[in-house]
Amino acid sequence: MKIAVLSDTHGNYPLAIQALDRIPGLDCIIHLGDTLEDADIIECALSLPVIKLAGNCDHAPSAPRELLMTVNTLNIFLSHGDLYRVKTGITKIHEKASSEKASIVLYGHTHIPAIQEKAGILLVNPGSLKNAAPQQSLAILSLCNGEAAAEIVMLNDHGFPAP
């Protein structure tokens, strides 16, 4: 299964659509919040299912703030990240994932892409697609035979992977 992971689009859904349209073989998209309206537009434009979480900038959200899901026998904990103060480190979100027996954590909020492994848990932050971000990025999560791999895709202004 190939999953695109986005966070913090903050209105820049055109770049998200351009970038995602150039990634072959996607099974679904996860949008980790900030801005939920973007996730709805992306879902409609690409005709791919989008799992939506609310972020700290999503007021009166219709989506959950966090979610635990199982895909291909892997437990994945999803959160925008602000509730776990990820701007000061990953300790709290890692502890939550551990208590939920998750092997993967997907989070955003910092606008800084990162892939880390801590005590057997893969933590992935796709970064941001916000117009004002110094570098726009998303992540690809690949799940196969109980194994997970993640990569960060840095984008240029036209939605193409940056060199």
C-alpha cells in the first residue's frame, strides 16, 4: 500500500494536487490537519480517499484530532501533533504511540519534515505545503508485508520533486 501523507497545507491545495497527481500508484492520502477544507478539495480533485485529521487551525472541525488505525497488520497513530507539543520534541507523541502499541506515528504541526525511529517506532512528519514555507514537502509511506518505509518528497514551486 502506498500512502501520501500531507500536513499544514494552509490553503495551498493547488500545489498538493499538482504534486500528488505526479506520484503514481497512490492508494490513499492522509491529511494531518491545517486546513481541512484543503483535504476536501484534494479528495474531490484526485478521486482518492483522504483520511482527515483536524489541526490547531481547524476551528469547529468535523474530523478527529487523533486516530489509531490498523493497515496491513501495522498500528498507525495519527495526530496533527500540537496536542503533544511536537515543536519541543517527539517524546510525548512517542509515549502516546507506545501506549497505543503503534509501530508508526504520522504527525505535522512543526512544518519541518522528519523521519525518525525511536525504540522501534517510526515517526514521520511530512513537513508543510504552505505557500510561505521555506521548503514545501510531503511524505510517502509504503506498507508491504508488515514492513513500513517512509520517504520525504521535497517539492519545487510547480509541484515537481526538487532536485
